Amino acid sequence: MNRTAELREMKNRLKQIVERHEKLQNSYFWSPNKTANGRRNAEKRNNDFYENNRYGISAKNSYSESCKNVYYKGIFVVEGKKTTVKKIKDIISALEEIC
């Protein structure tokens, strides 16, 4: 894969994860699905992970439901250090200027 295609893929995947993060960040106040099958389907739908070892970037949406609660955590790492979603948004903005 050439570098431009790799950067474009990284930009698109990071955008997806940030959009899902913004949607799920208030999920603590949501009600879980009533059936176990519904809870597992929601977990499959909302969990996502992207990692690029060349640039040292990883982003993860960690979503789970119990019978009583909904849990979500966004985990963002740049160059081995935990960071905030703002840093990932800055990276996306820089990538939009490049490709």
C-alpha cells in the first residue's frame, strides 16, 4: 500500500472512531437492551479498534452492556502515551490537509 492510501485509510478510520466516541460518550445514561442477544449485538456494533504501528497511533471504542448498566470508554494512544480525543481530532485535521 502506498503512503497516500495508508494516510487516507488512517484518516477515515480515525474519523469513524471519533464520531462513534462522540455518540457514545454519554452512554452511561442509556438503558441496556432487555435481552442478552440484544446486548451482545450492541457490543459488536459499537466496539471498534484501529492501530497504525508505523505512526504509533491507536484508537479504541470500548463499549459493554450489563443487565443493569451501559459502559463506554474511549482509549486513544499516540506514540505510546494515552491522549485525549482532541489530539486525535488534530491529527485528523492535519491528515485532511495532506490528503
